[in-house]
Amino acid sequence: MKKSIFVAAILLSTILSAKTVKPGIEVLREQKFKLLEGKHIGLITNPTGVDSKLKATIDILNEAPNVKLVALFGPEHGVRGDAHAGDEVDNITDPKTGLPVYSLYGKSRKATPEMLKGIDMLVYDIQDVGCRSYTFISTLGLAMEAAAENNIEFVILDRPNPLGGEKIEGNLTEDSFISFVSQFKIPYLYGQTCGELALMLNGENMLKKKCKLTVVKMKGWHRNMNWEDTGLEWIIASPHIPNKSSSYFYPVTGILGELGYLSIGVGYTLPFQMVGAPWIKAEELSRAMNSLKLEGLEFRPIYFKPFYATFKDENCQGIEIHIMDYRKAKLSEVQFYIMQELNKLYPEKAVFNNASKDRYQMFDKVCGSDQIRLRFSKNHLFSDVKDYWYKDVDSYRKLSEKYYLYR
């Protein structure tokens, strides 16, 4: 009896740990690529465009007998992921396939008519991180506009939002702060897959021109899944998003990092998972942060010396951030509470009295408004900002639900 129970438990564990999600490229392959037949295909992708066996979408489409792949398009970091953050990417020839590669993060961030010549359909397959400031969704929207302007069909091979489909945090981007790091009037965390987001951008006239859009849905994905639940491998999305937990921490400190007056672990081994500086006392800050009793979060002291970037080769102290209960944690709030507690402990180091003013503009763009900075600066308290930060969440959730493909 005990043996049979043990065997049943092992079988159940195996079933639960089996891959549960099929990304859009696998569904398209199951459909024998019928959607692409007879079309000259341009593929927008990067190293994250793979199937569950880690075979690249580039190779899958290039080898498919009924698919005519004629060009590749790359976002920030390039098709092969070999460009650093912020570096312009040049047009090249892909050495593996011999196909022309056009950069969507170079002289132009929108595909030109010359790039699109001879293409009937653009296919998009890139893993996003679920955060507005991450530039892949900006590339997505501009590519949709380019497709519409050139009478080209647009297909999205959908992928999971690694943050799940339930977390929505942050105010909508305001008109004056539209930029490549806040391209659309959506919250900082928007709780949609790239396919759902694209349907909404198209359906709500949030682009200059609507495109003819098809989304190849995943199989097995549900809104309450975060990345671990998908059973999929994580592929490095950019140099500082190297593993699956990186996508959880990017919205935790990414806004704060724009000010350049603290290390957020970029340049060390824990990008976005920590905050520190030479003038911080680790025990003090960890004690202050833990005293806030933020749901789902714990903070521990850390001592480190960055290898590059902010405070390179300087001895620093600070906190490592631990997400103990992902579903309860409010990710984007953490950085504002850190700013608050640093001001209490080290008032002479108050963030907006010490950060370089030329970084304010980037901070505001990523926040989607200058109101976060202006309101916070008065008393250095998150409570002065909180209502503004969350003012659009309920209305956005209601709007975005109209375009949900998954429950």
C-alpha cells in the first residue's frame, strides 16, 4: 500500500513538473505553418525566439519546406543578442542563414519601406519581460505601424508574460513622456502577453495606423502562471536579464537605477536584485526595510564590490532583495520604499538632492510622468506617491480584459 502511494506521488510529481505551455512557434509548427504559406516572411526575433527544445525560430522557419523566410529584423541587442544595452545595431548579413538582417535599434527604430520591400508578412517572436520600460514591446508597436503603412500582414507568435497575467502596477504614460522606454499609454507592469497587448494597441487605436493582425496563441498558459509554472527554459533576454528571476527583479529596482546614484547590482552578479553604495550601512538599511513588513518580501544585508558600472571597484554595502511570496509582493513599490528609508537614515544623501539632474529626464520617462519625482521630492515618502502610482490600475485592468486570450 505504501509503495503504491509512493509510486502515485512520483507520477503526480512528474505530471506536474512536465512542460505545460507550448509557445506560439510550436503551435504554428503543429499547424504545419499553414498561416505562412505563399508569403514572403520577415521575422522579428532575437535569441529568446526558440521552441521548448531551444531550437531557434529562425532555423525552424528557414527549414520549413512551405515557408519562404526572406529577411530578419532585430530589436535592441540584435537578432543574435550580441549588442550591449543602448548600443546601435547595424544592418548585416546573418552568417548562419545568409539572410539580410535589418536593425530596428539603429539609425531607424521603425522598419522602412526599403527594409520591407518584397515582404508580405512580418512575424514577431520575442520573449518579453512584462515591463513597460523594456524596449521589445516598443519595437513591437512600431513594427505593427510599419506593417500597416506598407500593407503587410503581421503575425505574433505568442509567449508567456513571465510576471504572469495578473500584476498591474504603475500609472499610464502621459503624453509628454512618451519615449522608446514608455512607448504606449500603459502601466509600468501591464499584465498581458505580447499578443494580448498587440490586440489592444490595434483595437484601441493606440497606434498611428491599424495593421492586419493575427496572434498564434499558446497552449496551456493561464493568467496566474509566473515563469516557473510554464515549464519553459529561460533564455537570456538581454545582458542584465540573464535568468528567470531577473524578470521579477527588473521592475523592483529598474526605475531607481535610472538615477545612477546607487548600484542596483548591474555590474555585480545580482542585477536588479540588490541596492547599495559605499555610504550605506547594510545592517541599518536591511533592518529599516524589514521593519516596513512589505508583503512577500525580505531584505538581508550584503557587502560587495562592483566589477563595472556604478561604484566600480569600490567597497559597497546594501541590501539583497528576496521575493518570498511572489503573488503577494508589489514589485515596483520596493524602489520607492528604499528611497524613502535611505532619506530617513542618511538625509544628506536624499535621492533628488544627490542624483545627477541630467538623469531626472530618464527617470521621468521610465515613470511615464514627472509627478512621481515631484511628489516624492516634497517629503521623500512613498505615501505621497502611492495614489498617483496606482490611479490607473483598475481602469486599465477593465480595458485590457477585453483583449485577454487566456484565463
